[in-house]
Amino acid sequence: MSTTLLPPHQPPDISAYLEHASLHKSSIEKRLIEQRLVGFDEFDIPSNPLDELDVLNHYGFAGKCDMTDKFRVLTVNDHSFGNETLFIAVQLIDTDGLVVHYDSCPETLELVRRRADTLQLSDRIRFTSDLDMLLSSLRATSPPEEAERGFGLFDYVRCCNALDHSDKPLELFDTMLAFVKENGVLGVSCLGYYGREPHRQLQQLAKIVAEEIDGVKQEMMFIRELYNFALPNCWSKLAFENLESPLRAMTDEAILTDIMREDKFALRVPELQTLLDEHGLHLASFSRHTRAMYQPWFAKRNKELEERLQTLNEKQLAAISEIAWNKIERHIFWATRRENTRPDYNDPDNIPFFHHFTNRSHGWRQHLLGLKPGKPLEVNATVAPQEQFQLKSDWNDVTYRFVTLIDGYKTLGEIAVVIREESRLGLDEIIETCGRFLKAVEWEDAILIRSRETSFIPFTARQVRADNGMTK
């Protein structure tokens, strides 16, 4: 099957989706949906770091999952356009993998189904809005029959927005987990608490204004005037600035509707950790867009503070950092029932390779090959545009040669043998040096690991754009 998807462009038929909106949502919300679909491109599949399968394999399966062999994914959605489902399906092209797309809204499901047809991905995806049918497949006495239909247990279960809007988010979390295989991975994107404080303040402002002013345009005019007056560090002003660019370009009704949508499920780090502990889960990793925000890089400004924080455990540091940075609007992470699911950087049988998406957006290989050995390698951990902290790693003849030899097929041991013949250093020393380097660039998912027993995903990503924005 070709991965170049260029059928004749036709504007999407959104009538069924809008009909559902008129039946189940207010008139303002209907107009919000309608405007979001204006200019909507069925051919545009944005990437997101939570669903990059090579990264998922690295953090959730220690690089040992062969995703070309009957890999099964369930995406749990809430009125979704299907970007996550389509993105995963694209990566599984030319494999026998399967994605099941669940959405409680049948009309929205049809929108995603049409996109899949347009992109020639329908043979890789099953669609359902019947949760009872999904659950019954878990209790079936003959699961092979259900497996043929795409149901049963899954290697990867991914939640898209559903927890944010569910009236019973904890029950939904339990349900999602029930579909995860014992050695599988649960991927979650849910709202954070402290990072959403500006949004809550803006909501309160809008509610007060609504009580005194009649009319949406007048309300938004007042809010904008207050926005122009407010100081730069005013939280409600920050919330207005953080609205998505497409949303800010919409009508006043659309903007006000988004502002007034309250958070139903927003967690602090300790609450997130408690949720995982209660379900016997371990945090495999946060995704790279928020990973740096769970570390106290600010302590590097004060040696005494840094030494004090070194006595705390990883969970405590994450809780402190969330409050200190105050920028985590979403917790985006993988969870597993198993501990220590990251790969061993000193295992000579592991294969290092440059990750497609981070190299597409940042060009890691070209950057590293352009550096002369001798000076420490400095990796920037970005917490905010004005907050960058440098992580230093050895950058010498061994690490430089290591980078030149990474081709996605040689194992770490094979690379070390080549370097040993050229440098006469010991194998253990070479492997340890390369392992420290791999750990240093882990923040950006620049170089990933897979076991030599697993196959490369045959994925060229011609129709997927690298997306540096926050995944939903």
C-alpha cells in the first residue's frame, strides 16, 4: 500500500456532524464547531509525541515490542476529528496492525470514517460507538472471534479528550485500563490543575461581566478592553494569550464559549500519582513537550537549594516543579503495570536510531555531526521561551564516532567493536560512554532504542506533518 496519499481534494461534508451539534449542543456551541471546521483539511494529519510509536516502544516496552506483528491499539475519543487514530494508523501502514476508534458520538465517528476512507486507511481501522460491545468482548468465552472484529485486549490504549469532558472520569479511567493487556501501555492526556489557573480566572471574569452586560459582543468588548489594560503578568491576560490561534481568530461567540467551558477533570501531580498507585500503575514517562516541567531546573540557580532538593524522591520533585513552573496545562504521559519499562542504554544488543519526528523538526544528526569533539555537549531543556537550562554531556571522539555509526541497524555492541578497533579503548568503557550520551539526549527523544529482536516500523510519514504544538 502506498504511503503517498494524494486523492483529489474535496471539501469535507460536515452536515451530519453539525446536525448532531444542533441536537445535542447549544446554538453557540454549534457555531463554535462549525467555525472550527471551516478550512478543515481532511488530508492534514498532525503528529503528536504521545502517539509516535517508536517513542512509545522506547518508554513503554523498553524497545522490545515488535509493532509490525499484530500490534493492536484502542483510541478512546470524545467528539474527535480522529487525528490520533489516523496518525497511529499511518505509522502501521504495511504491517498487520489494527486501530480501533471508539467515540460515543456516532455522527462524529462517521466524520472520522470518511477521513480514513479519503486517506486510504480504512483497512487499518475499525470504528465503533458501542461501548457495551467493546466490554462484552472482554468477557467473551471465545475471544478469537471478537479479535477478528478488532475488539478484546490491546497493546496500547490511548485517551483523547474523553477524561476532560466525562461526567464520570474515574469510571472511564477504569474502563480504559480494562482493555490494556498485562504488558501493554496506557496513554493519557488530561488537564493539569495549576497550569489552568489563568483559565479559571478568565472564566470568573467572564461570568461577572455576563451578569452586568447583555450581549456577547459587548461582553467580549469589555473583556478585550480589560485585557489591554491588564499588566503583563495578570493571569487572566495570560489565559487569553494562551487561547489557540485558530480560536482567537473566530467570532466572539466562539471565543466566549471556549472560555466558559469549565474543567471537569484537572489533576495536580500528587493526585495523578495517587490515581496511578491505586490502579497498580507506574509512570513510564511524560511526553517530551512537558517532560522538562516536572524537573526543578530552577534549583540550578542556587546551589544550596539544589542540594536540598537532591534529598527528595522523583515524585516529590515533580510535585514541587509543577507548582514552581505553573505552566503544565495538560499531563501527557504513558503508564504501565510493569516497572522499569525504559531500555537499558548499556545493553550491547540494543540498536540506537535517530527518531524520525525530532530529527524532522530539529535535525539532531546534522547538528551533532557539525560539532567538533572536545567541548561538552550542551542540551537545552526548555521549560518556557524564557526558561532554558543546559544539560551537559561528554562530547569526545568516542561519542562523535558513535553518532556517525548510528544507522538503525547496528547494535550498540557492534558499534563499540568498530570504535574499539579505531581507538584501542575497552569495550565496557566505550559502551558506558555511549550510554551516558544516550541518556543526555533522552529529553528530546533524539535517539531512541529498539531491541535487535524487533523490526523497524516501515513508516515514511510523507503525509504527516511534524507538529511542535501541544497534543490534546
